[in-house]
Amino acid sequence: MADTAEPRRKRAGGRSANRTAERTPTFQQLPWRQVRNPFPPFKFISDDQVETIHNAALEVLETIGMNFLAGEARDILRAHGADVTDGNTRVRFDRALIEENLARAPAAYTMHARNPERNLHWGDNAMNFAMVSSPPHVSALDLPRQAGTFDTYCDFLKLAQHLNIVHMLAGYPVEPQDIAPRVRHLDAYQAMVRHCDKVNYAYALGRDRIRDSLAMTSIAHGVSMEELKSRPSLFTVVNANSPLQYDIPMLNGMMEMARYHQPVIVTPFTLAGAMAPVTVAGALVQQHAEAIAGIAFMQMVSPGAPCVYGGFTSNVDMKTGSPAFGTPEHAKATIIGGQLARRVGVPYRASNVNASNAPDVQSTYESQMTIWGCTLGHCNMMMHGLGWIEGGLCASYEKVIIDAEMLQMMSEFLLPLDTSRDELGLDAMADVGPGGHYFGTQHTLDRYETAFYSPILSDWRNFETWQEHGSVDATHRAHQIYKDLIASYEKPPLDPAIDEELDAFVQRRHEEGGVPED
């Protein structure tokens, strides 16, 4: 939809021909805020069991090793004491070398957005929620599943900007497949900057894409490339090519990000029974080995480079081989992954994922399972927080709204309880006495608008009223809400000089042909 679409006019209560306006006269969401998890991290396994997995991972790196396919990476590893043989991609690590380099990784840092009010803390007890990233397809109730386009990509950017519970973009919410891969990153990043003022992301698909994205980040933030080195402002994910391998494009992207001290989320893709041992314990050993090898390598490239321990261990359906998400095994692995990340001493990434093919009840209960796993595991950043269905192959507009509701509810749940005398309500109890009610007390009147969480999607009216207004279920309500949000979207402010400089950079790189063919 056009950026200049008129916002929906607010209507007073009462009946009207526009039942959507009657149903949701205004969109009231929680304010923008950094979410904090005040509870102690849940220990699914004992500290001794954490050490058992950690030591098993060190044994894997010492005796089996990992393939580092990029020659430049192997040269760096050799120079820092890893066991590298000429003509062989296999690298083995002394455990002391791994531990020494892990200790150089920072435990927490600030991620800078182009709007300083959207800066984020990564680490400690902070939780940050990201939009879904990288699905090739898009769908809605009135949009049959189809390839993502630049227009649908921009729609998701508008939703990300509109929803306060979205803290950052973690990739393309849907792949804009109508743009050639050689220049896609240029147009997509420019659209991120124009449509959203939150923390941004680049794909580590080789050195050139990262260099372009770093240059555009420098322009968007109004800082030099040298200043960028002390200002984490762009992040990426590097997936190990599980089992036990890092490929050349990912390593090249990782090295470039490390040299500019921009965070890399090192994330093995360990599906138990497929790319990892069939047991959760075995899959976690492999996840840990791949993750700590990548984090240690980053510190060899550039000591102190910010990084994140990524956990993405789940299982496959042993009947079909398809990935399964939101399973008990996935939740266990997510929580234990947090324990392993804290053993290393770096921030932790997990995900809100499901295996449903539609934004239905399955997608919701599987996502709820993963959200609880992320919360109990104290993940610092939740990838794919809003919009993921079909095991990550499709971005759903309706699921964005369903997830926004669930994440808002979790955000409210995590707020500490105020037990001040006024909040205890003793005076109100004295006013009412036995057998009365609290509807008209001053204590209630002072708080009735803010006392409880107000949903953006749930419908709490009685059955007769709900039926009178069309018996609209949650998925169809989500459908109308996302359309209303896109229609009422307004671009965040952007300095015209920055916009012009960014446009000139993108046009020049287009004329140069973008990046070489993959």
C-alpha cells in the first residue's frame, strides 16, 4: 500500500456501518521499551552437566576438528596456534586456545539504531524481539502463498516500525525476489533505513555485501567508517554449515564484520537426527562446538569483537525428515543453550519458531512453547519473533499480529510486582469492608484504565456481543489489524542529506553491477 495512505479516522463508540472501526476504534499497544527478564535463568541441567557438554565440545574440536573452507581464515587460525595442515581444510584446536579467545568476547554492549531512542542493550537480562527473517514466501488470508516481492517486503518493514514490541530487523522479513541478487542487498538495506528507524541487519553472504552494508550504515548513522568500529550498529548471523563446517561466504562476511567490531550471531543449524546426533545431548555438544569455534575465531580476527552465541537446535520429524519446531525437545535445547552461552560469557540468541503451514492454532501453541523456552533460557535476542510459519519458508501477515500479542503479554508478565502500601490496597479494603465490591472505590477509579494488560488482538466480549458483530475469530481479526496498520503507516524522520547520500551510494553500486555473481 502507498506510504501516503490516510490514517483511519477514529470513531466514537456505538454502532456504525464500519464494523472494523467499531471493533477496534483505536490501536492501543504497549509503549516502546527495553524488555528485561527479572527472574533467575532456569537451570534445566545442573552446572556439572553444563561442564560435561562444554568439555565434550572441546574434545570434539581437539580430536575431530572443524572444516574452515576459506584459506584466509585458516591462515589466521594457524597464526594463533590452531592445528592447520597445508592443503587440508580441517582445523583442530587445543582447548586452552579456545578458552583463551572466548575470554576476549564482550559480555554485553549497546546496539545503536539510527534513532538513538531505539538503541538496545544486548546481554545481561535484556530481551530483544526481531521480525521474522529470510522466508522466500509470503501469505495472508486473502493472499495465496507466493514468492516475496519488494512491495511485500516493504509492508513488513512498515509493520516492524509500527509495532513497539518489535525492537529490530534481523534480515529481510520476506525475500524481495523480484530484485536481482547482485543488487538486492542495496535496495533492501536502503528500504530498511527509509521505512524503519530501529537496529538493522546485513547478510554475511561474502565480503562485498557486508562492505556495502557497512558503508550504508555509516551513511545512515552519520558517522565515519572508523567511528563505526567503536559503535555497534549493524549485525549479522553466520550459520555453521552443520555438521562441523564453516563455508567461504560466511567466513568472509564474519571476518569483515569482526574487523569493524560489528556483532555476529554465531549460530549452528543443528537439527537432531539430520545435521546433528539424534539425541538432544549430542546435538547440543555439536552446537556448542561449532558456536565456540566461531566465537573464538572472531576474537583471533579482532580481539573484543562483539558476538552472540546462537542456539537453533531442534529435531526433525523422523517420519518425513521435515524440521519440527515448538517441540519439547526444542524448548529443552533452547533453555540449555542459554546455560551454555552463559558458560561462555556472551549474549544469547534463540528464536520464536513453529512448523505450522498457516497462522492457526498449531502455529500459536508451538510458538508459545518456544517463547517460554526463550524466556526461561534468558535469551537476549529472539530472532524470528514475529511472522514465522511453515518452518521458516513463509512470512505471514496475520502471524505478525498474533506474535505481537503473545510477546506483549510476555513483556507485561516480566514486569516486577509493585508491593508498595498504596498498591496493596489496604485503604480500599477498609472502605469496602466485608460483602461489598470495588468498582466504585477511588483506588479502582485511579487505576481502572491501566491496572491490567489491554490486548491488541484478543476479544474479551461475551458470546452474544461477539456473535452480533460477526463472530470474527482471532486470525481474521489479525488480518484486519495488519491491514489497518499498513494503511496508517507513517515514515520515521530521516535527514534529507542522509537520504540523498544513501541514494547516491545505492545508484553508484547499481551502476557498478553490485556484487559478483554467487
